[in-house]
Amino acid sequence: LAQSNLISKSESINQLIDERLVQFAFQPIVDLSDGSTYGYEALMRSKLKEFSSPIEILAVAASQSKLYQIEQMTFELVLDWMAKNSPKVLEKKIFINSIAGYFLSGKEITAIKTDFPDLVKNIVIELLEGISDDENAFIKKTTAMRRDLGLQIAIDDYGSGHSNEFRLLGLNPDIVKIDRSFICDLHLSHDKQTLLSNVLSFCQSKNIKVLAEGVETPEELRCVVQLGFDFAQGYYFARPNFEPKAIEPEKLDFLQQLNDQHGSRIREAGLRGAR
């Protein structure tokens, strides 16, 4: 964003943080092995017209040294939502975006364990792409938080930034989310398929699950199933919604057909549960 734009929105970012003027839309993450909804990613949406996207919120917050406040607010509001909607989400994972280098303090982590003991196990911390000031310290702190809270870690937008490989090796995350740029028209690019096959082989050897971000077409879904991805997320299955919704049956029927073609079958019980 232009410097003048960042300055003009400095008061708005303070209002957004102080009054908690954000809400979260939830996009389902589908388990490709059985069609069940593995979880939902919580995506920030501003209630102020001054901010058109989460990227803009983060850019203005960074210019005002307010990223830590954004991190605090995000966890507070998503955890409150989880507590109020626990019967709806049941045992589904909730992916919370976290800003590299701006983790909660030890005191706040202890408070989460105390206030939300039954929800912590359902949290997946999704590390936004971007390098921290001290990547080694960041990895050490992330590993400690995973151990202390007993939650899962996901690397977001893998392949879009320079720090991804180092972070993958250092963190040994539970889930790697492959950036949409690799998934777009994947079925048309042999080079993309070869590259992702290598990433999948490495992750499988380390027991790391791999998620395809931004799956928008049946052709892209067919290709990620053929390659052996574990999870998928994108407009093909559902757009983000303020109230989590079930996947349309015909979308799951197509996934079942793909799995049947590749020697796997969606379990009927799992399919019923997803619907």
C-alpha cells in the first residue's frame, strides 16, 4: 500500500482493534480420502469499510506497529467463536492464521489452556508466509507453543516465499498448505505436477499432511487426488461463510468417483457425516 494510504488509515486501525470490528468467515477443509470436513479456516473480515481485505489490515497494522494487537484480537475472537459454536463444529479443526514473529506471550498461552481446555486440541495454527526477524528463534518459540498447548501447526502458502524450505525443515509441521499459484491449472502443467510430486514424497516420508489451497475446478481437484494430496480447500467445495456450511452432495459424489478411479473409496459413514 502507498505510504499516504497507510497514514490515512492509522486512526481506522486503532478503532478496528479497540472496538474489535472484525468478524470471521469460515471455509471448509476437505479430507480427500473420505469426503469428510476436516476443519475450517477462520478468515478475517473487517466491519469497517476502510479495509477491503485482511492483507490491507495487516499492512496498516504493521506500519503502526500493531501486529501483536492483531494477533491477540484474532485468537480472542476465534476462540470465543469456537466456545459459542462448539456443538456445530464438534471435533473439527479450526485453522487460525498467525503472524510470523508475533506469537502470544507465555502468560496468554497459559490463559488459553486455562480458559479453553477442551478447544485447544482442535486448533491448527496456520503460519502466514513471511520471515521473522530471527527465524531460528521463531522456530524455537513455535515448537514450544505446539508442545505447551498440544495443538497442530500448518505452514501457509508453501512455495510463495523464500523462507518456506527452511521453515519446513525446522518446524516439521503437521500440515503444509500448497499455495494457490501451484494449484491453478495444475492439470495443464507437467512441471508443476513433477515439483509437487517431490514435495508430497518428502512430506509423506515425514508424516506431514499436504493441503491444496485454492482448488476451484473439477480438473484441479482430479489432479490433486491423482497426486495424492491429503486435503483440499477452495471455491470448488465452498466459499468462506460466516456460518459453516456442509459441502454440496454433488461435489462429494464427484470426489467419490475420483477416489473410486484411483483405488480408494469414500467411506459411507464419513460421507453421511460430511453432509
